[in-house]
Amino acid sequence: MTKPKKFRRPKHSPASIDGVIVGSRGLGTQTVGSYQPKRGQQMPSIGDTMRRSDGFHASRQSPDSLGHGGVEAAEAQALLDEPIMLDDDSGKQKKHYFGHKHPRVRRYFKRGSLLILALIIVVGGFLGWKLEKDISKVFHGNIFSFLHPAAKLRGEDQGRVTILLAGNSADDPGHEGENLTDSIMLVSLDTANNTGYLLSIPRDFWVNYGTNNCSYGNQGRINAIYECGQAINFHQNGYPSGGMGLLVKDVDQYLGVNIGYYALIDYSGLRDAVNAVGGIEFTVNNPNTCYILGRPFNGLYDGGRDYVTGGVLVNLTNGTHLLNGEQALDLARARGDFPYLYPSCGYENNDFTRTQNQRQELLSLKSKILSLGVLSNPAKLSSLLDTFGNSVQTNFRANEILRLYNLSKKIPNSQIQSVALTVTGNGTNYLKSMNINGADVFIPAAGEGNYSDIQSFIQRLNSNNPVVKEDASVVILNASNINGLAAKTATTLTNAGMNVVATGDDTVRSTSAVVVLNSQKSATKSYLQKTFKVTPTTNTAAFPETQNYNADFVIILGEDAATSNTPSQ
């Protein structure tokens, strides 16, 4: 008995499928070339233009009257999807697929697919578990909180969300001052206009702690408030418990703000977060030339030691640098405050330079975290979640973090001001140095315990009124010969957001005048022109008395101001 003959596919041209010759226009169409009919002959039907080989059935229905391929074309197309049953030497049938001729390849493909699927499940499950763990630990919720709509943030209905950030070195115990919050920063977001500002509070700001229970008295540097609150287990309605609760309460009171959220971050958190996102960019622009070890140097340099790397703390030339986590942490710590021990450059303002660098680092980190390269990278995102889980304490809830993320995406770094309580944009110092009990500290420029100027400055930062934001300084001179007119006008302009620095009397004149000494305050100039109904002038020669004042504007109230031009209160 002879063995059944194996099926062997006939050889054919690349244009044929299983022995069916197709035309250049696709399966079942008329052929071209040698298959064209001779002149005078009738065009053959589709069924006549196809040659059949072994493996194709002999009988097929002809096309219908419209010329469609009928069963012939349909079955030819079906061969692409249906297996052909073949007999092997053992008499068993096995399936043969056009896409995979070899069973071993198919097995490897199936096993590989299962392996990839298993890896996806394992990695996805691990990330989900880590996300759940970190959300529960940091954001007072669980992973299902993200399925709920993002909750409105505290203060959002009033158009401003305020967050207090504090940093300590509790992650490095065993040294003095590990619980001192040497970095304190206010983050304020204008949710209506998509703007914001970062305000640094110097660690040596002298304040009253608001409690007599601290072991070292009821007043001191602001960086010790957290430690005090932790020690006395601070608890008061309306504020978080513990050290951050006391710090939030005091900053609320002294700066005149309404803090809705806080975050306490240890220093290693900054280092690990920067490493998690692949580094941050930092730009140095120090116009001064220093001499480090006898060589000229332009940039930032702090010769203190980084005991992890063994190198100097900061060594950054002018220009843009990509900082790793350790470099970012060193820069956030460096103050250049021991020039008699270590050479330094670019740290003329010591701690104020340090806080300025911290604000720039925070903005750069914010941009990197919100970038697609981090959010779409499972490894970076997982590492970032680990950092938050290990290094951050906050009163944000999980669904509030979603809202914060959405708001932050709308605010570009160019719309976030970087400000401090000293040497601000208008040149005003709101702090002054003082020695108290042998300690060199800062108190309000208006005097110890007098926070009115600082609070006015914060209110201007929070305002959306362009006149208020310009904070123009104004001198008012009474040339109307009417007693009290300058004081009355001063009250009105102060309420409008201007800084009245002086009032006085002037030679009586019939008409009022507004003399512009600083042409950059355009919003204030327009306001004064509308209020006093006069065209402001820069001609100080016509008003020589104005040259005696250091202000943005001098207002001279003439006799006409008593009847028509006095601004109403």
C-alpha cells in the first residue's frame, strides 16, 4: 500500500495566491498582457480569465450579470484566513497558516506573547501597588480617590490657593538642628489669572512663637517654630496638628495670608526627586568676577565640603547646567557664609542668595515633573512616587493633588514671580538686621513686632489691580491753602494701593499738577490722570520743589482740587 501523496503547493508567480492568477487591479479582476483577447474576439468572463492549479476546485459558479466575482473570488479571498488541512506521514492532520509555516515559530510566538503579557501584568501591578502605598502614606487617600472628580482646593473660590513649604534635615539625624526648618517658602497661585509667586521667608526672621511652652522661650528664629510645635504637640482648631500646624498659624498671622495647605520635605527628598526626573536645569548669571585660589572666576562657588562626593559644595560657572540630585541639594544648602574658612563667589547676600537659588530650583523641578518625559515614563514616575512616599508630609488629599496638577499645568514659569522680603523689585527692604540676645537676626523694617509693611506688600502681591501691584510711591503737596486736604487725599490714595511716603505744603497755585518721576508706573499714571483730571508731566524744571523727593510721583493740589478734583473716599 502506497503512502498518501503529500500536498505540495504549486509554484506560481508572486502575483498569485494558491495558483490563482490575478490581474494588476486585484484579486478576481481581469488579467493583462498575454491574457488580453485578440482583436474581434469577445472579452472573456472573469471565470475564463483565471487559470487553476492543483489545490483549487474545478467547478465554480460564474460571475453574476453585473460582473461580480460570485463564489470564485470569495473563496479565493477566504484562503487568506482559513487553514488548509494537510496529511503528514503519520496520517494525522495538522493546520497550516499562511502567516506561520513552522509550528515551532508559532509556539515561540505564543509563549513570547504570554511572557510579555505576564510582564505587563506584573509591572502594572507593582506600579499600582506602589501608587496605592504612596498615596495612602502621603495624600490621605487611596488609589480609588483618583477615580473621583478632582476636588476644588481651599481658597480656589476666592481665586487664590496658598501653600506653605518647609524643608528640614530630619532624614539625617544625629546632628544639631535636624528639625529646624531652614527653608521656608510661600507658594501662592492665582487660579483666575494663571499666575503666581514664590516668597522665601528667611530662617533668621525673629518672631514670637505664640506659645509660652517652648523650652527656650516664647520667641526666637522662625526656623525653630516647627521644632517647638512638635515638642508641645501643638493642637488648635483650624490648623494642622504638630509643628507644621504652629508654623502655619504663625506665618498666617505675621504675613497676613490664609494658608490652605502645607508640605514638609526633608533634604534628601529634593535630591531624590531631582534624580527621579533625570536632573534639572539651573542657570547661573553672576556679573561679578571673583578670584578663587588666585584665578579669576565668574559664577557660583562655595568652598565648603560635600562629604558625600568629597568635592566642594558648589562650583558652577556662568551659564546653564544640568544638575543631578546631589548637586541640587548642595546648591540648596550653600550660603557662602564662611568666607574666612572657605573661598566663595556669588554669595554676597548669603542666605538671601541661597533662598533665591532654591526658588529657581523649585521652578525647574516643577517644569520637569509636569513634562511628558516624566509622566509617560514608568521608571521615573515610580521613582518620583517613592520619593514623595519617603520624604513628604502634607495635608493634601489624593483628589486635591489632581486639581493642583491641573492648575499647575496652566501656569508657566514665566508667570510665577520669585520674591523675597528684602531687596524686592521696587528696591524696598522689608527687613533689617538686629542683634537680639547675642544673635544676629532680622526683624521687620518698621520695627520689632510691626508687620504692617510686610502685610501690605503681601496684599499687593495677591492683588489683581495693576495700580496696587505697581506699589507706586507718592508725595502729596497741598498748594490749595485748605487745611487737611493733603491728608485727606493721602488716605484715599493709600486705599487705592499707592504708597504715600510724604505729605507737605507748597506755594499756593490755582491749578493742580501731577509730576512723574518714574515713567515705568504706567497704570498709576493713568489712574492719577483720571482722578485729578490733569495731564501728568515729566517737566521737573517747572516744579523745582519735586526734585527734593525720592518718589515715583509728586501730586501738587491746587485751588481747583478743593472743588472738583479731590478724589472721593
